[in-house]
Amino acid sequence: MANHKSAEKRIRQIAKRTAINRARISRVRTFVKKVETAIATGDKDAARTAFQLAQPELHRAISKGVLHKNTASRKLSRLAARINAL
């Protein structure tokens, strides 16, 4: 446990930040999963609309420091390729 006031404060701040980051990661995963389910059903229009909603969510995760830029780009690229293959 923390012995100093400043260390206790850092623990509180980290817990708060972790909760926010987990929520953001969860949100990204949800949007990606929606695209993947639309691809699995074979509905190209639904997949495209889900992809268009997922894109800003992934970019937001990059700007907030939750995801690395290349990770999000890779995910988007692979999803786009799968949609185009439908």
C-alpha cells in the first residue's frame, strides 16, 4: 500500500484512468464485433454501415492513447478487405 499522500492520490488517479481506458477498449471491441457479425451474415450493406461507425471509434482510441496507430490501421484494413471480398 501507499505510504505517502501523493502515492495514494496517484493510485486513485490510475484507477480512474484505467476504468476510462477499459470502457474505451470495450467500446472499440463492440463496434468491431458488430462489423464482424455483419460480415458473417453476408450482408454487405450492413457491414459497410457498421464499418463506417467503427472507423471513428478506432480513430478516437488512437487519439486517446488506448490503441497504437498501426494496430487500429491493421484492424481497419483487414475489416475493409473482408467487406470487399463479400
